[in-house]
Amino acid sequence: MTNSTHTSAGPRAGRREWTALGVLMLPLLLVSMDVSVLYFAVPAISADLEPSGAQQLWIFDIYGFVLAGLLMTMGSLGDRFGRRRLLLVGAAAFGAASLVAAYAGSAETLIAARAVLGIGGATLMPSTMALLRTMFTDPGQRAKAIGLWSGVMTAGVALGSVMSGVLVEYFWWGSVFLVNLPAMGLLLALGPVLLPESRDPSPGRFDLPSVPLSMAAVLPVIYGLKEIAVEGVHAEYVVSLAVGLLFAALFVHRQRTAESPMISPALFRGHGFAPAVVLNLVASFGMMGSAYFTTQYLQSVLDKSALEAALWALLPSVPIGMTAPLATALVQKGVNRAYVVTAGFVIAAAGYALLLPAGTASLWLVLVACGVLASGMVVVVSQMTDLALGAAPAERAGSASSLLETGAEFGGALGMAVLGSIGTAVYRHGVPASAPDAARETLGGALAIADQLPGRAGDALATAAREAFTSGMQGAAVAAAVLLAGSAVAAAMTLRSIRVK
């Protein structure tokens, strides 16, 4: 016996809707690029604005923190006040903040501009996904549109670092922000013409107390996980996680008891919605966990320059453009979605398994592993996004989208923290006990010390550190492969009864 996530197909989208999708892709690409666009610009910014160490961290991190903290708020606002309206307001804010960031004369100004970019990004991401739900009411067309959405989102993170490297090489650091302006201008010009307005016809009052509760739940957890990934497990980061989880419990209680909650608990009663959010979180765990290691492997183990590493890292994204449409086609031809998603997790697990024989000079093996891993994860993300949006009522598409995105943020931070901690533990075991503490903390620290040591002593430390890091990457790969294999079983069991008409 099968159940459907959608009772009936709506009217098919025409040329206008597909053109509108193309317009939506531009801001989506730029929002995802802004996660990584500062990778190569930071040295130039540091030389120009001379930020303190803490300011430099905030310049880099505040965008992601603000975006993650406001996703649920903005998704709910879009449902109440109109997704197109919120999208256009967010695009205007994103464009204005990009202009301010490009010509920032101080670290404080740049931090503030990056914070506003995060606010704009939080409006753009759930709004674009919710508009897909309303523009493409035919399940088959919606699945194709979401497949394209997932591919653009994944490619944007990879492209952001490369574009920043090229722009900083030939222009100045502010140019990495100016590239946002033409796309946002195009969206503001064509959005009112091409995009339909949609909102919940009876949303109830906006639950203002849920806004600080949601931010207090999300931000400490994301912060704690990211710091654990970089610095290791320390008391202050554990306390941060505990505080966030406490507020998360209060937020959930508020949603269950409020007369008009920000996130309706009824969303989770939609057949397939809760499994979609959880499996999408696991996919983000796998994707970001691998990125934590492979970027360092390319730069510090293989000794590639930052720009070289970013260019090599583009190769694994090539097959992504084919995998999501292929998965969609299989589901539409009658293959049970459970089998397709299970295959995605198995493929991703195989990508991690390919890292196991990698040595300290295995460029192509690592790139192939990353390509296989990314292909599997994009299959999962595209299918879970389609399932979640199909299970959610159209009037709550913004809230549903924001929950998916918030879950993805949690998953990415968790992947970096858990797999990073496993890798670090193995790394420390592999570095000689006689090495300085800084060398036993990170591969970067070991290589910096090795450069200062004379002759063979420096070479020996560098070799040992690179081998230890590679062993750490392999240890994390084993853990991730086991998790993804378990997720494949869970997907097969939980999704079997859910089909798309």
C-alpha cells in the first residue's frame, strides 16, 4: 500500500515560470557563494583594514551566523506577508550591503555589512524555495525545478572560493562583493513582473517571542559546533551547546503551546516531512564533513596554493549537474523514491570509502572520492527537498523551506565538529610525542614549525604531520561511511510507503 505526499497535480508551468526560475537562480547562486567568497580575500582585507584577530573572525563568520539564526523567522514572515515581497526586500538589502562592504573603510563597517548580508540571505533562501512550491504545482515539474535549485546551491559554494581568488588576483578585495549587484538589480527589475505573490491566506498573528527564542536556540549551537571543529572540545563550547539546546527546548515548547506559532507543529504531521528534514540534515553532515578535510588536504598535504586548491576543488562538482536530474527522472518513471535516496546514501558512503587508500600524494583519488560523495549527497538533498515541499501545505511553504535550510546548517556544523574531532584525535596520535604542542594541534601549526626547523628535522616533522593528517581523514571517513550506510537503511525503511503522483 502506498501513500501520496500530494493529492493532485496542479496546472503545468509554462515559459514564464521557467524564466522566473532562471531569475531566481542568480541570487541563490550569489547567496551560496557568499559562504565561501572571503576565502582568498581575507589576507587583502587584513592588510587594508588591519582588523584585530577577533574582528577578522567576525568578518568571516558573522554572515553564516546571522543567516542561520534568522532562517526560521524569515520563512515565517514570508508566509505571512508575501514571499515575493520578502524576496525583493531581501534583494534590496543584499545589494545595498554588498555596496557598503565593497567600499568599507574599517573592520567595524565590514562586519556590519556582512551582518546585513546575512539578513538578506536569510530572506532570499527560504523565499526562493517557497516560490518554487507555488510556481511549480505539477509534482514532476516541481521535482525538476528543485533538482536545478539543489545543483546551483551546491555549485555556488565551490564557485565562491574560486571567484574570490580570481577577483582578488586581478582587482581589489571589494570586487568580491560588487559581483552581487547586477544579479540583485536583475531580480528587482524582473521579479515584480515574473514572480507570483503568494502568502498564507489566514496566517494568524506573528509570534514575536519566537524570534529571540529561535535565534537563542540556533546561534549557540552553530557557534559551539564550529568552534569545536577548529579548536577542539573545550568547556566554553560545551556550555554554548548546552545553552542552545536549552533554548531549543523552550522554542519547541512555545511552538506547541502558542495560539499562532512561528513554525506550526502540523508541518511535521505531513507524511514524509520529518524524515525529509532529518535525512537532509544527514546529507549536509556528510557534505560539509568531507569539505573540512579535502580543502586542507589539497592545500597543506599536497602543498597547492589557495587558488590552485580551489580550482582543483571545482572538478568534483562537475557530475553534480547530472545526478539530481537523473534521480528526478528515475522517481518520475516509477522507481520508488526510497530506493533512489538509499542509492544516494550508498554512493556517498562509497565516496568516503574511496578515501581509505589515499596517501599523501593521491590527488586524483581524493578528487574522484569527492565527486562520488557529492553526487550521492545531491541526490539525497534534491529528493528530500522535493519530498518536504510536497508534504507541506502551500500556505506554509516558507516555514517548511526555512526548517530544511536550518536543518542543513545544523548538519553542516555537526559534520565539521564530529568528523573534525575524530580526525584531530587520530592526527594527534600520529604526530611524534616529542613535537611541540602547536604541531600536535593542527597540520598548519606543524608545517609552520617545520619551516623553522633545520634540514632533516623540519622535513621529518612535515612528513609525519602530513601522514598523520591523512590518517585522521581516513578515520573520519570510516565514521562517515558507517553513518551514511546506516542512513541508507533508514531511508529505505522510512520512505518506502511514500510515492509521488
